[in-house]
Amino acid sequence: MFAQLRSPMSIRVEPTISTIYHRGMINSGLLAHLERFISTELASQLPSPPDDIHGTLVPCYDEERYCGPNSAVKDLYRLDLSFRIGSDIAGTFKGDLRYSPADQSFFPRYRHSRLVVITQARQEAQKLLSNAVHTLCRRICEEHITEATCPKCAAGLDIINSPALFDVSCPQRCFNYNFHRDPSSGEFQHGHLFFSQQV
Ligand SMILES: [Zn+2]
């Protein structure tokens, strides 16, 4: 099924419908509520109003066995969007939403989470921060620095630089750089650089 919704900024969302429940639920009314959500919560994050938004809406649990009367997951949807300004992709969004039939509204799947459109400016800022964290962590490791501040928020970092573990984290939760080491050689084995929030 393909639903085409028209508004001044042209929003086109293609829903996937595979269960009886979702066949009843996903209709032009729901898509109009989705369009309102996209306009107010997502498109507003772009530097200027997009000319065109298109993407898909897929139930997170699209099997009949998840659609019982007491199901807590049947109204969860994954939304995947591209925002275009002129001929450029100005931003993308991928995230889970909850639809409330009672309120006739969409909400973030986790009520208090912040839904972020990845814009070019955010992507560039994220890359800069990532590079800064990598450079800083290399220095902390190689020069055995014990005190440093977060390149994003300037808080004093928590640093563990031990034979088996290298862990640098921001107490404000901007990032966590965590690697396990081979205690004999000091070589980094496995780990991650995790950013808790988009820039
Ligand atoms: Zn920080």
C-alpha cells in the first residue's frame, strides 16, 4: 500500500501493513496524525523548511501474535525519513514511535527521549567531536595523562588507564571510550566509543 500525503512541504510516507490489526489501524487518519508529528517535531529541526519529506513507516512487531488486546508493543512503529531541501538531502531520521489511539497522536517510543534529525551540521559537529575524543584519548593513553576535560562540555573526565582496561568517560555522559587490553602487551583488544547523545 502506498499513501501519498500532500502538504505545503510534501510529505510522503509509505506504510507497511501485514496484520489485521495494522490494516485497521493504519489509515488516512493515522497518517495525518503522523504528518502533524513529522512537521512539528522533526521537520522543525532543519535549518529551513524542507521541500520534500519521504520515507517508510513499519510496525516494529508486525506479526499477528504481537497484536493481542493486551499487547504493549502493537502500536510501536519504526519511522525512516529523508528530508530534502532543493535537490539536497538536508537530513535523515530513523527512530521508533508509539501511536496512542486514545490521544490520536504519535510520541517517541520512550516518552522522554529526544528524537534527533541528523542534519549536515550535526553530522559535521559529531565528526569533529569524535576526532577530538580520539585525539585526546590517544594522548591520555600514550602520555599517561591523569586529568583532562571533556571536549564537548569541559567537565573533568573520569580516567582509568590500567594494564587491563582503558576507560575515559565524561561524567555528564557526553561520551564513553572503553577498551579492554591485553595486560601483558597493553594492546587494545575490544571496546567501543559511545556517544550518549547527538551533538
Ligand atoms: Zn562532557
